[in-house]
Amino acid sequence: MNNSTILVIGACGQIGSELVLKLRNVYGNNKVIASDIKEGYNELMQGGVFEILDATYKNSILNIIKKHNVSEVYLMAAMVSVVAEKYPHRAWDLNMNSLMYVLELAQEGHLKKVFWPSSIAVFGKSTPTINTPQVTISEPSTVYGISKLAGERWCAYYKTKYGIDVRSVRYPGIISWKTPPGGGTTDYAVEIYHKALEDGAYDCFLSEDTRLPMMYMDDAIDATINLMEAEVPEDFVSYNISAVNFTPKEIAESIKKHIADFKITYTPDFRQKIADSWPQSIDDSQAIKDWGWKPKFDLEKMTQVMLQNLKNN
Ligand code: AKB
């Protein structure tokens, strides 16, 4: 059982907000400090301590670590693919500086363990797109992907040179009914469920046959916590994880099983180019071997849970 006090940085984001709730559920409300640059929704604010934190200031992170006796950090603050293309320097600043500060704080002895999310965006056009291996060519073309690849290398550097316990997974597109995504290329796979219920129709910004790796939020959260709990070998910082992969046409077909007259149209925009540079499917055999990774949600189960919950809420 984990007795550390945990700090989640970027607690109001898509993954951060659900991660905080699950961590509080597992380790206790008083063991998990949520933080973000601005306040989040009620459940997050009322369930335990919340701190305003700008992760681009090292001293601000340190003050909160000291104030709450924190020994573990989940650094979820980041600008993802589409929004990072709009603000390249700000994205680089946030994505890299926050990581460097947390790694330095670990090296200075303030932290025992760090989780830092990477992404399938580390891969690029020259990467094998089907069953993308754990170790392969990685030439990302987006600001976000470049920052994630650089971040992976920094994590590996701190791990090898200073023995820092830093762990990471390469998230695919994450799908949830509770929290909206924050400006990514895979966001269509959340929007489509909302639009299916609201309008019975969706105009997709990717072409009908664009296949991308995706994952239901519960699986992503389980992967994160299970990896942090596991005994893992030294060799890897960022693990490939995989759950489902589908095209816009296939997700539309699965929605039609519940909403027969649902209509999808396709108007690919600049995001198509980003999607075309990413893998279609991921080889996660290393994560399966090293820490027993296993997803629970396939496309049909995810569609059922998404539509049901969006309808009820
Ligand atoms: C994005 O679309 O930018 C993210 C990601 C794949 O990391 N969801």
C-alpha cells in the first residue's frame, strides 16, 4: 500500500481530473493534492485539497511539495497536439520546463517517484504505422510530439544518471464522457458521441478511413496507477500501451447500432496531416510482459458506456 502524499499537477485537464478522483479513491482523499493553474469543477475541488499552481515556476512546485510533504508527483499539465501547433513556444515552455523542474526536484531529493505522460505523438511519418514497436524510428513532426520525445529522453537521462524513479506511458487518444479533451487531434472521438446525442449528426475533421489508436479513460487511469504500483525493470521509461484502434467510419457504425439514423460527414482539415503522421495501431507487448497491462474496453463497450452516461448526465 502506498503511503506517500501524491501531488497531481494539471488536475483539471482531461486525464488529470479523473486521475485525481481515482487516486483519492484508492489512497484516500487526504493523500492526494490536486493542483492546476486555475480552479476546476466541484467534485475535484470539494473532495480534497486543491492548490493553484503554475508548473512553469520551480519554486511554486517546491513550495507545494514542502507544504504538503509530497513524495510523488503525477505531472499531467501539457499542451497537446492541435493547441501546441497554435502556440509553439508556449507549448514548448510548458511541456518541457514543468518536466525539467520536476526531474530536478526529484534529483535534489524532494521526490521519490514521478509519473509523466508521453503520447503516440512521439512517432512520425517514418515510423512503421501498423503495430508500432516499443523501440523504433521516432521523428515527430508536431511541436507536441517533439516535446514528448525530448521529454522521454530527459526522463531516461535522469533515470540512468541519477537513479530517479520516473515512469511513463505513451497515451493514445483518450475517450471519456466526464471531461472534455483539451485540443488534440483525437478529440473527434469524444465530440462524435456528444453530437450524435445532441444533433444526430457529426461532421468529422478527419477522413473516414483515418485509423488511430484510442483508449477509454478507465483503461488509461488503470494503466497509469498500475504502472506506478508495479515492480518494473530499469530499461524503459515510456511504455507503449494499446486498447482499441478504429476509423471515424467504424466509430460511426458502432454509434448507429444505438442511434439508427445517426449521420456522419467528413470535412478533413489541417488536423488530417497530424493524424496521418501517427501510428494506426500499437504493439504493447513490452507493457504486457513487464507489468501485466490489459485493457478492459473495446469499441462496442466504450460506445455503450459513452452514450448511456452522456444521456443520463
Ligand atoms: C492529441 O490528440 O494530441 C492527444 C494525444 C494523442 O496525445 N490526444
